[in-house]
Amino acid sequence: MTGVRRLSRAGRCARERTGQPAGVIWASYSFFIGRLGGKAFEDKPWAGLLLALGIAIGISMLIELARRIRSGRARGRAEISRASAPPGRARAGVKG
């Protein structure tokens, strides 16, 4: 066995060991969410699907809103810092 193959194999084994607890946690989480959803929406599977999609879209919209607000604030701070630069210094990004 060559040294490269030996290192590759050792790296793969290490990745597999560290991924196992995460896989077990994810599988357990998914299983119990499925069981809960299955019991709650046993007679109305479409209601469960619509609720899941609504929650996913709502969370995505909240994340996007937070990202836009955060980037807007950062852009505003950059404009304020450029405007308040001393008059003798060249300001980055501003043509004179």
C-alpha cells in the first residue's frame, strides 16, 4: 500500500468517525419530528405539508430581511466614515 493511499484511507476513517454522531442526531431528530407530524396530521396530510412549507418560507423571509437590514447598516456606516474623513486625505472610492 502506498503512502498516499494510506493517508487517504486514514483521513476517510477519521471523517467517518466524526460524522457518525451527527448522523445519529440528525436521524433521531428527523424521526421524532416525523412521528409528531404524523400523529398531528394523521387525517389531513395536506395541512401538514402546507404548514411545513409556510414555516420554511417564513423562516427564509426572516433570514433574508435580517440580512438586508444588516447589509444596509454596514453600507450606511461605510458612507458616514468616508464622509467624515479629514479633508486633506484621499478618500477611498470617491473621485475628486
